[in-house]
Amino acid sequence: MSLPLRHRPIDLALGFFFAISVIYGLLFSLPEGLGVPVSADSPWPPLRSLHGWAIAQEAAHLDPPAVLRASTIFDGFAQSPFLVVLLYSMVRGRDWIRRPALVYSGAAVVNMFFYFFTTFMGEHPPPNLGTYLAFNLPWLFAPIVLGARMWRREPFSRAAF
């Protein structure tokens, strides 16, 4: 019998963050990866709203290189669907998710490596590093915390960490 999610604070925090990630992946990353432009007159309203951020912090989104498009496609087509399964298994306390979650954690960290590499080594690195990192590091740290949680082999019947 698993503990309710409210008694597992790390799982609860991860669940909240990954729920936001699913929404972001489907509303922002997937359309951008499929070629919908990030612009003031984008046909997709969420990408119109991302335009200001792109101008201020991540100009690569205005004309994304292939590696950035690959990253956003991976986010929309692979990460978001997996995170739905992960959220279900965490809420229901299903331990079968451990190995797939470890694979996901590794893939997500590698994806963020390429995302950061594209940003920092591209033509337009972010002008305000603190702001950029505050909004982007959670997508690196959450998979690392998830990987540590799953690696410990602690069942969902006990509180995480």
C-alpha cells in the first residue's frame, strides 16, 4: 500500500513540476518543434507570448537551429507523454516506473545539455544569466532529483528522502 502523495513531499514537488512540464511541452515546445514560429504574429497564441522572452533572453527561438528544434520535438513527443505516465504511476504508487524513470532522467539531462549548449554557445547568449538560469535550471534539476529518487529503490510506501 503506497502512502498518499501528500505524505511524500519530494514526489509531490516533482509531480507539480512535471505537470507544468507536460503543459509547457504540449503548448510551447511541440508547436515550436513542428515549425510554428515564435513571433509577435505567430498563429499559435502561446508562441506569441514566448516572443518577448525570446527577444529578452533566448534569441535562438526566433530562428531555431536544428538542434533546438530537435530538443523541442523531443520535449513534446517523448518527454511530455512519458511524464503523463510518470505522474499516474507516482500518484498511484506504482513501483514499475523506476527503470523507465531512470532512462527518462538520463535522457532529460542530456536534452538539457544540448539545450544549454545551444543557448550559451550560439550567436546570442542570454544577456541576463541569472534570469535565464532561474527559468531553465529546474528542467535540469528535476530529472536529476527524480533519478536520485528512483535510484534509491525506496518504495512509494515510504516518504521520499
